[in-house]
Amino acid sequence: MKTLLYAGLAASLFVSVASSQELLVSGFLEFETYGLQDVDADSAIPEVDAALDGRLNLDYGNGTKAGLSYGMHMELDFFQSDDDVDGENVLDNADLVAGDSVEFNDGYVYINSSLGDVSLGDTGTAGRAANQLRVPMLPLGALEVDDYSDLELEQAFYANSYSGLALEASVDDDANWSAGAEYSAPMGPWDVRVGGSINEDGGAGSVSLGLGDLTAGVHMAGTSANVAAAGVINTATTYVSMGVDYDLGVLKLGVGGESQVSYLYTLATATKSKDTINNFFAGAVYEMVDGLELGMGVGVLDADSAFATGGADTVSGKASVTVHF
């Protein structure tokens, strides 16, 4: 029997069903509640909202006696939140998060061998420095920036590893490229990871140190790409995040902060300026039983951050119940 597998727009593989084949279905569904208030306001929470977030993963794999493995990966994202329902929020009935969506996320076919791993399709960008912000559950408003490469969905991705050194590279059909490496090794009692990436627009790097259940990480990224909008050119952007998390098994705790600086040039006045966003976070995730988690987080957001409602800094909170399958 033949099975036809699709990934992206142009890549497909015919595979024979064999005893070693494997089809896995996994994902999660999370009920989220949000709150947002101004630091200088009274104790009432000005805005509250709720949403449902989820993902469905499909993974198919097969292998040969010679050691060649191949298969596919697909992700489908779900999001649901009411939109401007009367009485939903205390102040202006405007939801923090709104709208319904079902979106195809990553999807690719892959062939893995002793020469490396090759993926074709919507694979994600190569060179992601992994240790961006080590808070186990990011509250509302986190930038979640880990690289600045704008690769298209249809691309080729290659990865390989040698003695603790992981290498990867990707290119899309418009010749946008990205490459990265990460090295991990124990150094005495420390678990050390160093990662870096480069692409046509900029680069990123990260360092993390682990000591038992405690891990600290720093992530840095930057771009010099010129992006013009409404008479203002964004000439460069730098990003730094750092955090610490503590893994107690069923309980994970984390704190962290992030700073993004954008350098701007206004055409009408021929003046240069910069815009800075600073956010700080703390979060906790408790695993009640295998597959069922309770989460809680809080963040102090800069006035320029997403979801900030006024000119003052704001405080956001998030609570969630997540089922993994």
C-alpha cells in the first residue's frame, strides 16, 4: 500500500508501509485568563479576558534496516476568544485578546541519515539561539523574539551534530538564508550551552548555565535591516533577554526580563531617535498529574508594550489550565 504525504506547497514523498512505521498524535489545549491594570490605578483590574489556545501535532515516521529514517511533521494551531462582547470588560468592553483562528503552522517532510538531517517545507528558521527567556510560562505581553530572519515558509533545512556541537542552516526560494550553531557540554558541575546564529539581516547569540535544577540564560539579538513605515525608518533593533528558572519536577518557577531598543530615523524632520521597551516577568507552572498543568504569571510591562492601555507602566497577569495529550 502506498501513502502520499504532503508538506508545504511543493515537497512530497511516497513511502511503503512497513512494520517500523509510526504515527503519533499529540498537542495541548489551554484555557487562559488575562488581567491588565495600570500601576498608578486603584486596586480594581481595568480589563479582564479569557481565551482558548491549542495545538494539534501529527508526526509520521518510518525507517530502514540501513539506518535511514524519514517521515513528516504537521502542526495546526487553534485560538478562540470572544470579540467585544457587552459587559466582558470593566472599562470599555474591549477584549485584550479577541477573534477566532485555525492556522497551519509548521509542516515538512524529512530524511535523516548519518550524513545529517534534511527537512523540506515550513521548517522554521535555522540558527535559533535556544535560551531566549527562561521563564516557564510567559505572561501576557512578552515579546518572544528569538531571531530576526524573515524566511518564507517553503525552504530547505539541514542539521547535523558532532561531539556536542549542533549545526544547522536553511534557505528559502528567495535565497534568504540563515545558519547557526550551538555547543553544549558539562564543565565540572555546570551544564553549559552556547548558541549563535547569523542571517542576511543580523544575528543572535545566547549563553546558559545549568547547575542541578537551576538554570540561568542570556539571549542577545540584533538587526540592521531598514524598514520604513509612516515616514519613519527603523534603522536597527537590538534585543536582550535574561532569566532564571528552577525546576522542582512537578513545579517550575522562573523570573526574567527583556529589553528591546529600536533606532529610528524620521524622514520629515531628518532626526534620529530611539524607542525602548523594557518588560519584567515571573511565572510558575504546577503539574498536578501527568498531562494536567496549572500556570500563573505576572509581568510589569513598559507603556510601549503590546496591551499597555495608557501612558504609565502596566501590570499584566495570566492564569491557565492546560491539558497535554
